[in-house]
Amino acid sequence: MKRDLTKTLFVILLPAVIWLFINATVNRHNHYLSGGYLISHAHPYDKTPQPSGTTGSHQHSESELLLISLVSDPVTTASILFMLCLFVIMVYRLFKTFTSLPVTIRNFYQVYNYHAPPGL
């Protein structure tokens, strides 16, 4: 059962990670903020040449630039996906524990001695 879950997560997440790396390579571009900062991020946008000779441009707010910069970084995204996988596995194990047969739960929480500890 555990191998099936691992294979399923692998099949689902591998294309997403590959797409993120391809996106980071193909669509990376820079924006200069008013404070002198340079934000480099990647997302699909219109790259068709404009009459002025430049490629298509687009605008972002500073908060959008920060979010896009964090999400488009492959290391950050891979870390978030890893933490998400751990969360899904944890929820799955909790669900599996609490939906088990009553005998399994009784054995898991079994009390071996019904007496209080000895007094001094």
C-alpha cells in the first residue's frame, strides 16, 4: 500500500516539477523596482514583438513580484512540494489509523496494567 502511494505521488508530482524547471528556463525575465531592486522571476507572458521593437511587456505590483519570485524559484517550489508531500502522508496515516478496525485501535492503545502505581 505504501509503495502504491509513493508511486502515485511520484507520477503526479514529477510532471509538475519538470514543468517548473522548464518554465524557469524558458520564461525567466527581470523587473526593476522603484527602490532599485531587481526581481527575476518566470511565468508565461506575451513575447510577441511590439511596434517599438521590444518584446511584449506586462506590469506587476510589488507584492505580486515578491510572490512570483518566490514561487518561480525551483528550489523554493521543490521545498514547498516536499513539505506538501509530507503533509499528505501524515494526513493519510492519521486517516488510516482512525478508520482502522476497532481491534487494531484497541491493540494500539492497549493498557497492560489496570492498577495505579505503587504508593510510597
